[in-house]
Amino acid sequence: MMRFGLGLRLGHALAAAGGPPVVLPSLYLGQVATRCRIPTNLSTTNKLANARTMHIARDDLTSIKIELPAWFWYRTSTKAEVNVTGNIVYRASIEYPAGTFTQVTFASGAVSGTATGIAPLLSDWVNVNIPKGAKFWVRSYAVATHSIVFADASSGTNFWTCDFANGEAYEYGASGITDKTMGGTLVPNKTDNTAAICHPTAIIGMTRNPSVLLIGDSRVAGFGDFFNAAGDTGELARSIGPSLAYINAGSSGDTLSEFIASHTRRAALQSYCSHVVVETAINALRSGTGQNKTAATVLAEQQTILGYFPTKRCYTTTTSPSATSNNSWATSAGQTVNTNLAQISAYNDAIRAGVANSLGFFEIADQVEIARNSGKWKSDGTAAKWTADGLHGTPFAYQAIQDSGAVDPTRFSRAGL
């Protein structure tokens, strides 16, 4: 993929002069579908798994490749990227339309391929005929020598990773799980918000359309949210998914410093995307179980991360509130702002003023705060309407961000703001 620097400088000049926007290279190898996401956990007990994941084509697809992982971001433990011990052997298919299967091959025609801790598994080219806007499914069958990996959900919270309404399913076990990539009904082990699933980390093809890598914490991952009709969740994917392909590398509990310490696999996904949005900030800024850092420190960490994407068009975002409440966030009077609010506000104001190595920002905070830099969630007397924990939005809040148009996907096809 070409370096964008000269084109971006020209684009800024053209935009300032009222000229045409800069376009992407005429053709590049990039993400062409929605709902790819990173794995966040493993199981050393269950070594066999069938997955059926739903995606929406964001270009007319005639030939694609899929990437399957043998690594995960350990969100419940080390908060680091971890390579699996041993290997994961995968089989896979593309299901489109529902019930019609195209075999995915690997290594120039083999029906199975091996993902290792050294490198994810990238398939051969798969010939398909999937029109832009159509739903399709990727089926994968994993046989692990040590552990399978997956995107896990959270018991007791509204954090879903498996979209049953759109036909997703995940079945797994220590034994007895047979390959269903070319047919058969998956019997999911769980059917509630504790259900895990393993998505491809990328679905790529030759495209002229923008594609976006999402870097962030639980708010990008979609913690507290529920799938919209297209299966998108979180502060960014809900708005980007209706028109553009994306990879969601958001990780619950992540911080900027933890991303700096361990980011190789997630940063590598930039090779499939034209744009990157770096959102992770609130866990570094907030007091309590956060890191309670100054805005200056967090902005410097952010600059380090933006530096990992030197050839990409990068954007940042303002960060939503963190507040406690004595009445389930039903009113503003019942909320108590985070003790590091001054630094959270300073960070947001710096983002609004513009930071280096970012083409611009998306105004998230204003969509959910009662007033700019108030540090309090919007409220109307209804308990837990905008947030149920003071840190994450509810599906209502995530939908409000989407409806606001604050995350405008058309900006990814322009060089400037």
C-alpha cells in the first residue's frame, strides 16, 4: 500500500482551496467487510470449536482472503497480546447465500491450514460473488494442540460478542466437535451474553474503498451495548459499519500504556486498512480503578501510538464521562464527577484543538454529557438510561452517538476534516 504523506499534504491544500478531496489509491489490498475483531481469551480445556460469524460486504466481492488467529489480547489477566502455545489447525468456508458454501483453502490448495504463535493464518484467494451490502457468513473449524482463542463476553453485564439474531453461533468442547464448515447446524454452548465466538481478524480483497482499524478500550469493543440490526456495537463501529469495512481491535480494560507495551498483533492489522482511529484514553485518565494520569502524560502516550501508524490516515476522539451516582444516573444532581475531571476535560479540549499526527477527531463526549466538560452523563429521570455503571454507555447511549452523526464515515474518504 502506498504511503499517503504527499497526498495528504496536497489534500489539505486542495480542501483549503475548495478543491476536490483526495481519494484512496486506485486499488489496494484492504479490509472489505464488517465485524472482524480480535480474540480476547483462550481455553486450554476446550480444544475444538466451530464458529459461524456474520459479516456485511462493503464492496462487491469476487475474490477474498480471510485471516484466522493464533494469538489473543488477554483482557481478563495480563492485558497483553499472547501467542498461543502450539498450533491451531483451521478449516473454513464462506457461506453465501445462507446454506451455500465455498471451501476456503490454504497454502495453495490445502483444505486446512495451521496458525501458529509466530504468525496468523491467511487463506488462499477464495472466489465468491457477494454484492456490496449483502450479509454473508464465515464458518471456521479449529483444532488446537494447546488452546482455542475467541472474543469473550462478560457474565452479568451487557457485553455481547456473539450475534445470534444474525445467525452467529459458537460450539466447542474438549472432544466430539466435528467439522461443520461445509454444512450442518451449529449447536452453541451458550445463547446469552456469556457466549463467546471466534471471528476472523480480517477479510480482505482488492478495493478502492476506505477501511478502518479501530483501536480503543471497552467503549470501542462495545461493552454495555447490544447489536444493532447490522451487528455493529460500540462508539465507532455503529457509525462506520453502515458504509465502510472495519476491524474492531477494541479491548476492554486497555490503556494507552498497555497498548504501547504490547501492540504488535493489533498494529499489524493496519496493513489491511487505509485509516486508523485511536480512541483509548479514559482508563489512563480516570481516578479510581483507572491510572489517574495527567492530560499531558496521556497525550504524549497517544502520540507514541499514533506513531505506530505512520502511513495511515489517523483520527482521535474525545472521551465520554466517568461518574458515580446515588440514583442509578437518573439525574445530574445524583452524579458525582470523577476526581480527575480537570485532566479529563483538559485532554478533551486538547483533542478538540487538534493534536499532531491526527487528521482530526470525532466528538463523542458532547453526545453523552449534560454539558461540555461537565463530567456527568445525560439524564432525564430514568434510571440507567444513558449508563448503568457510570463508565460505559447503554445501548441507548451508543445509539445516540450513532444517530448524532458525530462519527461521520464520509470523513474517511477525504483528506481533511
